[in-house]
Amino acid sequence: MKQPSKFSENHPMTNLKLLLLSFFALLLLSACTNNDPIQARRDLLGPGDYGRILATSLMPQGNDTSFGKIENAGRGVYLVAGNLAGTQSQFLMRFTGLSGTVKTAQLVLPIHLVAGTGLDFSPSMHRVTGDWQEDSVTAVKFNEQYDRLTVGTPVFGPLDSLRKNTDKDTLWFDIDSTLVQTWIADSTQNLGLLVNAQAPDLLAEFHSRHSLTKVPRLKLVLSQSTGRDTTRFFAPSADAFIFTRTATLPPDRLYLGNGERFQIFFSFTPRDSISDNATINRAELQLSVDSTYSLSTADGFSFLTYLVDSVASVDPLEYKLGQLVISATGFVPNTDRTVRISLTSLVQDWMLRPEANRGFVIQSISPSRDVTRLAFFADRSRPELAPRLLIDYTVPPK
């Protein structure tokens, strides 16, 4: 008689295996149906046997803005004139090495950009009456040492044209030739020129002598004994923009700035709310821009983030900066209303080495570049606008 196979469908072990396979298939089908590829494992294992992906939003334990330190802008690549967002700007220029008999004189200023909604741009040129140095002059040091009488007449196209053709147009000033001849006759009288603009809600940036693309020039037409005129161009031997803040900024904001060197200190303590063995998947600082007190241009704003090496004083805040956080450098277009800064690697390091967490500082990448400024909401009573650190993290299995 033929013996039944040990793999017969009536064998108990065979039935058990088929039952288990059906059970696993049912679990996998359920997981796929619910679009959760790890649900089958979760259903089989206990709640402590798999990790969890969590998220939290942290408010800063401390923040501060460094106020009121106006930087010398003598090495800036632009010269700024005008009034915008509570800031009034002027610039100084000096030309040396001049010679000859001056027939006509003109100042040539290549335009970089025009900002603001003002309808009038009427710059004026004045003779400087006090000494100044490019590498140290500020508005306070200069102390308005210039003659109020104008010595030059601006010649330029319509304002709309300047706005549309920025970095292509040029502003010309016809200068009193007798003033330049005085400089040639007595170099001690050559203290330079000041360019001012009083019209509201308008700011113009011109290329300075430190620009990599264009530079201002003094164009002189010189009379010769032969009866033929000669044209010569001179680049500035020194130039710098100076400015003052004409409006009071609210103290309940945080600021980043060029020229007036605002910088922001932040302190967060993620270990207070995140377990020690968590893996940081993403950590992003979010700052909400207050456009009312910001001064932005089409160039945007670039920043750097530094670790704080030590805190010497809390009130007033005094700190020593440490290394640059390479991943937390960035650029903010003038249209952005929320600034996002990635701090993932930094927060992970704080989780592993809490003693290294002394906070961090955000500051401009080029403080002498122009007068742009970013204002951020800092009111903790409005968490949707206040600074916040958003963290996604994974907690491993128990």
C-alpha cells in the first residue's frame, strides 16, 4: 500500500506553517493598504521595540541684539547716499595727483542700485572743510565738516530709468573747475567732496574705488599751450560712506545689519526636552522678518553663524566668539519674510556634548558693504512670530 507523504495537507506541521504564512501575508497587506511600510513590524513587536520619530519646537532661553555700533565703511565696495527706513547716508571722496590747467571738471559715478519708493532724487555736492581718513571716518567723527554751498550740478536720466537700469546707468556731476584748480595750486586745500541726498524714501548705491567691476572717476579737460585740450581721468585716492540713524528702532526686535553692526545672540537647551540618546534628523532656526523696520535692497543680505566660546557677562551680554558654523551661513533675498537657518549638526553635537552649548551668534558677512538691516520679531507672547528652533528627531528602541 502506498504510504502518505510526510508533506501531506493533513500533516499538523504543514497546516501550522500555512497558517503562519497566511497571517504574515495578511499583516503585510494591511501595512501596504495603510501606506505604512513598518506597520507590520509594529504590530508584531511591543511598543518599546521600535524607535519613534518625534518633533518639537523650542523657544530661546536667551537672546540679545548688539545695538549702536556704527562701523567704518571705508573699505566698502559701494558708496551710499539717501534717506530710507530711518537711515541717512552720505559719502566722501578725495582725488590726489592732479595737475594742469582745468577747463572743465566732471565726477563720474557708476550706479549699482536704487532702492525705495521715493519720487525725487536730488543729490548735491559740497566742498569738504575738515580732514578725514578713509579707514576710520564715521558720521560722528566727520561731524558735518562741509560747506553748505553746492559745488556741483548732477546730470542724470529720469528716476524710473535709474530704477530699471541699475548697474548700467551713470550719474554725472558738473563740478566748479575753479575748485579743482585751487586743489592743484595748494594741495592742503584738497580735503575732498561730499555727496548728499535729502529726498525721503530713496537710497542710491554707487560703486566705490574698492569695487571689482567699476570705479568712480574725476574727468578733467585740461587746456594746453598748443591750443589742443587733453582729457584725463583720475580714480579716487580715498572714499567712504557715512551715515546716521534718524529713527528710533523698537527694542522688542532682534536685528542684523551692515554699517551699523547689529548681531544676534541665541541660546537654546534642547536636552531639556529631548532624550539624551536621540538622533537629530533636522534642526532649523526660523526667524520672522518685520519689514517695517528692515532696510533691504535687491542684493539681499548674507550672514554667518558663530559658536560662542565663552560668556563673560550676562547683563550686559559679553561673549567671546568661537568657530564658524559652516552649515549655518546663508543668504536672505529681500522678498523673504521668514529666515531659515539649518543647525542640525550643531544641535546633534549639543546632545552629545552639552557642555559645549554656550549659544551662537549670527552676524553680517560684510558689515561695511552697505546700510541694509533685517528686523525680526522677538515677542515670546506670539510664538508664531517669535524665534523658534524646530527639531525632528528619532528616539531609538528601548
